[in-house]
Amino acid sequence: MHTTVTPFTLRPWREGTGYGRRAGWRGTSAEFGEVTVEAPLRQTVPETVVSELRGGLLPEASYETRGVHADLVRLPTLNRATLRLGGALVVMERNRFGVTARQRGLRLRYGGDDYRLWARDRRSWTLVRRADAEDPGVRVTVRGRGRLGGRRLEVAVTGRALVADLSLALVFAGVDRAALTRGGAVRAALSRVTLFWAETRA
């Protein structure tokens, strides 16, 4: 069902210490209830890091990164990643060499709908569900505001949203999106060149 969504805010949460520590983002949507992003989940499988969205009327979403590098990062990355929504796989593609933010963005496909997600900067991103013959599409904008104890994510929706739209947009609060930004893309490219050079010298 398509729904008009009132703007709402997610704020950081944290509980427990040590191995039992849990953290992420939490807020309440007037239409969909309390939303929790846990980022990351407690690691139970080596070389795997997972973030999860759950709560309210939204379908559960999980974003997982696998590989040796997963033991070295705080959040799941865009490399070797799997996104699931309500147990179904979301197809993800990315143009690592895109010049503009939209060109670098992720292309997602779920339930017959096409999405594009791109980053405005390290703290803000936009998800768009493309229009088709039966639906004008929707835009979900998440803007990071504040510093330290005042940090928050302000969520605004243009158009009438499906529950999948919100889950897909908000699970990325628990993902390292740096490679979608211009600076992050440059650093990633330099890293690939350095790795390639090191391998050719070995």
C-alpha cells in the first residue's frame, strides 16, 4: 500500500558493553512505528559483518559483507555485499568509475521495482524508486545533522511510499557509504591501484 510519510528522525542508541554492546539508530515514524537499525550485529561468523533494520510495520532488512576485510571494518561496506529485504535478495550494482554522485550510486532491484541510491556526502543519502506506467515513484532523503551527542538522521519522503522504500533507504544507516562520495571513490581508486602495483611487484 502506498502511504504519505510524515518526516521523522533517527537518533543514535547504544546499550551494553564489551562483547554484549549493541548500537545503531532508532526513531519512530507516525505511519510505520518504531524503527531500529542495529549496526553492526554481534559477530557470530568470522569474516562477516552485518547490519539489520527491523521494527514497526517495515519489512526486516539485512545488509551483509563477507571476506577477509570484514574483520577489519566497523560497518558493512559496499564490497562483496548482500542485501536482503523480507528474506528476498535485492540485486545491487555499482559503477565504481562514475564521475557524478548519481553515476557512482547503487542500482537496486527488488520486487520488480528499480531504485537508485546515491550519497550527497558522508552523512546524507537519497533513495529513488523510479516511476513506471502505474506509479509516479518516490524519493526518500536522509540527511545527517548535528555533532557528537546531537547527531541525528532526518528522514523525508517525497511521494507516496511503499514499506519496501523505507526499509531499503534506512538500512543504509548501518552501512559504510564512503565509496559513494567523491572523496571516498578517489581513495578507493588509489587503493586499487596500489594493490595492483603491489601484486605486480610480488
